[in-house]
Amino acid sequence: MSDPRQERAFVGTAAFFVTFALTRAITHAIRAGRGPFRNLSPGGRHIHHMTFGITALLITGYLWMNEIGIGLGSKKRRASRITAGMYGAGGALTLDEFALWLNLEDDYWTKKGRESIDAVVLFGSTLLLAALGRNLVKDLVTTALLPRRSRALHRARRIARRHPRAALQALASTARAG
């Protein structure tokens, strides 16, 4: 990909969904007592995987705040990919235990644990929209703030930028008809 922002969105989204799927598979294996995986409990204190997610998000935020790993310049693309992957993975690890920090109880395997899945679907959908090239915040603000006529003009301009040939043909046919 040539656009660093789009590449970060794609890598972050992919890392989010892959990490979520792997985390769910590993937690199911731990619960069933299969495979090499075990809970991490140093000194008898269980460490939830959201701890690693929060750490990854904090590190990524710090790096991005200092403009490290944002992909400006061809030599910095690797750091951009790494930080985007950390962001996606950190988000998945954190939101997979959303019900825990929402309800302040370990309800991963209960009916309340479904709230974590809802959070993952909601945030994952937002990431997916970004990876597909949609700027959700900009679209929402534009839609909410612009009057109806201005929105139609804004939408027409956006379509014209994306499909200039079709826009010119439509304009020419309108001019001939008028």
C-alpha cells in the first residue's frame, strides 16, 4: 500500500481480528485443559490478558504521540507496521475482557461475558471501516453538521473525486438535456 495511514489501518485491523481469534482459542484450550497453555499466575495472582492489551495500547499511544511509528517516510514503514499491529493486538486483548472491566468481576465464561463480544464486534467494525478507506468520524461530523443541500453537494464532490470520468459524463448529459 502506498498510503501509510491506510496501511496502518489494514495492519491494525488484521492484528485485531487475528489476536482476538487466537486469544479466544487459547482461553478455550486453557479452560478445557488442552495444550501447553496455562493461566499466568505469578505468586498466586492471576494476570488477565487485558493487562497485556492495556500495556500495548499505552506503549503505542506514547510512540504515536511522539510521532514514532506513524509511517512518514519510506524508511519508517516497518515501525509503522509494528505499532499498528501492537495497537490492533492491544485492542483485541483489552476488549476481549471488556465485561471484566465493565462489571468489575471475572465473568468471562458467564452470560455477562457476552458484553465483551459485543464490544469486539463494535470496535472491530469501526476498524474494518477504516481499513476499507472510510473515515467514520469525518463522515459522522459532515453528516450531522451540514444542511441537507450542502450534504448532497459534498457527496457529489466526493463521488466526482473518486470517479471523475463518470462525473464528467453525468455533467455533460445534464448540460445536453438542459
